[in-house]
Amino acid sequence: MTSTSLKRYAYISIAAAIATILLKGVAWQLTGSVGLLSDAIESFVNLAGALMALWMLALAEQPADDDHPYGHSKAEYFSSAFEGFLIVLAALSIGYAAIGRLLNPQPLEAVGLGLLVSVAASVVNLVVARVLLKAGKDHQSITLEADAHHLMTDVWTSVGVILGVGLVALTGWIWLDPVIALLVAGNIVWTGAQLMRRSASGLMDEALPASELGKIEAVLQGYAQHQIAYHALRTRQAGRRTFISLHVLVPGQWSVQLAHDWVEKVEKDLREVVPGAHITAHIEPIDDPCSMEDQLLDRGSFKMGDIDTSAIVH
């Protein structure tokens, strides 16, 4: 999948955000509903998030260089964190408007037409969210997934607002409108917090989910019948890139070539369960006690002077 095609999804999100801003703005103007206003404000967040997504996707897809030998894929986490921050700001704006309307209730107007326009905007968001979610999962892009989940939250928010405005029209309880807007604000805060938590996890090199680790361990355990063991398994996700490092333990009498060939098979099988993974495997003799001790992440504490070099062939 080329960088252009991934950025195309960001352009789709931008177009959808602009369309929903216009539609929801019209719905708010027609009805005067602060609930619909809150829905329109969130669409501005969608637009800002989509623009940030476009920028970060372009940055993340830049090739590795001397200053960034592992690539730029972590840039995607900045996009989702920024979108989470914008969501929280939008929630504060919605809450402020809702409290003002709660203190000074106003009747709604042209409810039927306003709701019809809002439903149209929700359909646009729903379709685009499904497209982005599929693309995000297919290409392991947290940026597209975050944008998709945000749009889906927007859809459910809109459903809540539409139902609330409809209830106001049926019951005449105009206080329901700002109350629903406050509930929408709370839901938006939750979404923003989840996005920022996931972004922080990625930036802090959190391990792969248990389901992915299970697949990796199943592959490695399958090599026990070939006298191959492993330890010091570590994983992390950096945007669309997955990194796996491990120590592969093989019989000490094996030649370097034989050990290398088997590790190549191990890596091939790992990439079948974790497509596109960057794998770093360190080969060690299974019958050497030092191999069992050398499992620390900070291997710099293991000094060369601690090793008997008399058997090393120069």
C-alpha cells in the first residue's frame, strides 16, 4: 500500500468533516438546539483531527534516515494524541454552551427539518468511519483507526442528540436539550481520554496485545521439537511497524550456518502471524549457563571481561 493511497483516506475524512460541519450547522440554525450545536462543534474537532492525520501520515511514511534509523512511524501517535486533546477542548465548549442554555432555556424551532439534516450528516460520518476503520486495521495505522473511532463516537453522539431533540419536540421539556448536550460532552471526554491513553502507550513502547503475543509464543514453542528454545522475548508497536526481539537458543555444537538457517525459518514463521514485523534475533548456545543469565534488557551491564575469550576463533 503506497503512502499516497493511505493519505487518500485522510482526504476522505477531511471532506466528510467539512460536509458534516455544514449540515450540522444548518440543523443548529434551523432549530436553535444546543444539542445540535454541540454536535456541530465536535465536527470541527473531526476536521482538525483529519488535518493532523494527513500531516502525520505524510511524516510517518518517510523512509528511515541517519537520524531516524527506525523510521518515522511513531509520528502517528502524535496525531491520535492531538485529536484526543481537541476532543477534550470541544467537550469543554459544549459544556459551557449547555450550562448557559440550562440556565436560560429557549424553545426549539423547525425540529423536523433540522433533525432530517442532522441524520444526513450522521450517515456521512457512518460511511466514512467504516471505510477508515477497515483501512486502519488492514494497514495497521493507529491514525486511521483513531479517526474512525472518533467518527463512530460522533455518530452515536448524533443519535443521542437527535433522540433528545425529538423528545423535546414531543414532550415540550426544553431542559432536556442542554442536559443531553452535557451527556454528549461527558461521552466526548471519555473518547478523548481513551485516544490519549492509547497514544501514550505507543510512545512508551507498550508490548503487543496478549492475543498477538499468544500467536508469537505459539510459533516459537513449536520449534521445541527441533531443539530450539527462546527467551528474552520483547515486542513493541510503533505506528504501523511492529518490532520483535528475542534470544534464540540452539545446540552449542551447531555450526553458525545451521543456526542461522533455522533462525531464518523462525523469523519467516513469525512474519506469517505478525505481517511486516521487524525481527531481531540473538543466537545463543542452549547448553551454556551464560545464555540463561543474559536476559536483561540492558545488556550493557554484561561486560566483555566476564567472558572467557580463549575459545574464540580469530
